[in-house]
Amino acid sequence: MAESALAGALTAALEDPESAEKKIREVSMEPVVTVKEAELVVRLLRMFPLSADSAAKRAVGSSLRDVIGMMQRPKGEEAVKLLREAGCPELLRIFDTLSATADKRTRDDLLFLLKVVSMYAPQGGLNRVVTAARSPLLNDGFPWSMIFHMLAKDRHPWRAEIIEALREPLPEGFVAITFLDLCNAAGRSGGLKHHPFDTESGLEMLLSWVRETGDRSSHALSAAASIPFLSPRVRGEVQTLANQHPDRGVQLEAAWAAAACGDERGFQKLEAASAVPQDAAAAMHYLTELGAENRIPPQSRTDDFKAISEMCQWLGHPNEFGAPPEEIQQVDARELFWPPKDDRRKLWVFRYRYPPDEGKTEPKMGYGMVGSVTFALFGEATADLSPEQVFGLHCAWELECNGDPRAPKKRTPEAGVEILKRYNPDFG
């Protein structure tokens, strides 16, 4: 059998450290399938950490994350077994060697390492996660959210132990808010007897977070999510501030929390929010989670409302505008033969409006479409287009994304309209 590209590159990296970084980077996204490939990954791990004056340090030093990353995507059962039994001890050794003197770059590599350790859950790995959470050198960094997301899973063998290990004292730094998310997840699934933040020191942290606004409103959201799992006195203080928070998402989380505690006012707020396009997706999700989907208003169950709600949810995604639009209205809805899907379907066009950016006077306006691929072509589906042109633009874009030979050479609203007219003679 011919040697795989991954095995060949890793073998070359081991034989020629001067060119190892390039060779490793070229195959860093390849899955480990065979035992031989897994063995080569382990051999590379044994090279770390590298001495400061070695040639290998200069060539391979920045490749630690790539090598560790290869343990994230194994496919063969025997390869997984070997990585668990031989690779994980190397990860723990590397952590022990580097953790006491970590700088910012080393910190991020080590936290990524702990994410992979948490995936395999080897003996001794739990202690390293606790050590890192308690370390002033390691208790910050976004990878903590990935580590605790991994541990939050119901069947993860460490979940209950990590909560107990970090209960007293509570951790500091960014790890604290991600630990709160872990505890809340355990509470939601019924795996938490006593919330670690249900203490005086925990209350102080929760109140500071629930006051956060703007880019840090997610902290307030996490604080609000803890409410149902707190004792009445602590719960009341956090609930009051969450109800008054300027971010609508935090208010809805607070309404869910109140409803989860049996407060009728929480149900009423969620019911009302289910009729507001910008809030409906979250509110209906909360009511369904609470087993109260019968309280979703009938008008919110229509196809038109579901479509406008879906558009708001898409626009509000962090990768898009990060918040629902200030205003949104349906400007067209019709059934068409849709070439990108080769079927007839109902499609909607919505016009949205956001307030001007800081220092600007003009609002941000445009169109989005629902019914096929929910999307808004920012900078192209501008407010001066007609609904027909928006349909045409999205048709051309989807055909292009599909690699369809019917896609126009240049994506324009007019080119898309002409394509739609071929299949829908009355379109226009």
C-alpha cells in the first residue's frame, strides 16, 4: 500500500527538522486514520518541548499546535486507541513541563492541548485542567470556553468532578465565566445539586457580570442563566438586575429563568416576545424548553411569521450584525420555480434597517431572503433594488455557490432576473 500524504510528510518532518514546520503545516488538516500515522504523531509529540538553542526549536517550535490538532480528528479505531494510550501521556508531560513558565503564546497552546486532553479524558488529565484553572498564568484565554463546552456534555466522565474541584474557591480570570456556563449546563440537565455560585463570593461575581453591557453582554446572559439554580435570596438579586438589562437577549433569558422558577410573569413576557419578529425565535425556544409551547401565539405559527423570525435570527448572528434589526418588514412573498434547487417553493424578501454606525448619519439598510438559503448579500442587496432584483441576485448567487453551469459569468440582479424568467414566464 502506498504511503499516505500525511505519513510521508510526518516522516519527512522527523528526518529533517529544518523543514519540519512547512511539512507539518501542509498536512495539518489531514485526518489520522492508520496506526502508522498515529505512531508518527506520537513521535513528533515526544520532540516537545524543544530546547531553546536547538535547530529543531527554530524549525518546529511553532508547530506544536498543529501536531496536537492532529489528535482532534482521528478516524480509525486503532489509531484512536494508540493516540489515547501513547499520545495523551505525551500531552500531559508537555503540559507539566511548560505550565509553570507559560507566556501568552505558550498559554494558548497549552489550553488548546487541554481541550484535546478533555476530549480523550485520560487518567491524570482532570488534575491538569484544575491546575490550569487555578493558575494566574493560564486562567485567561478563549480556549477555556472550548474546554468547558467539552466537559459540559452529559456523559463526560469529568463533569461532576471538575465542578466540585473548582467550587471553593471559585476560579478567577476568563475561566470563571466559562466555569459558570459549565455549571449552568449541568443545572439545565439536572446534574447539579448545589450551584457553586450560590455563595456570597459567587453572588458578588454574578452581580458584576449581570451589569455588563455592550460587547460583554454575554456575561450578563450567563449570569441570568444561573437564576433557576440559585437559592431564593441570591436568585432575587440577580433576577432584578437581569430584568432591567438593556440587552433584549438578557431580558429574554431572565424571563425564561423566572418562568423556570414558576413565575407567571416570566411566561407572559415570553408569550409576548413570541409575537415580535426580532425576539420570536429565542422566546419560542424558551417556551418549548419549558414545555409551554401551547402558549406560543397562533399568529407566530404562520409561515410568514416563521420566515421573518428566521431572517431576524440570521441577521442577529455574531457573524452578521450581531443583533436583530431595529426595523424589518416583508416586502414580497411568492411561489417560484427556483433554479438553484430545481423545485417550486415559497420565497420571502425582507427589508431591514439598523441604526447608523458611530460617527455616521445614514442607517444601514438592505434586503435579505428566506425560503432557500437564508442570506443577506451585504453591499449587493441594497435598499434601492426592487424585490424582483433581490430574487434575481440571490438566484445568481446560489447558482454560483453550487457551481451550477447556469450561473451567470458576472453576478448581477439583472442576470438573475433573466434566469428566473426562463423558468417563471410571468416573473417580473
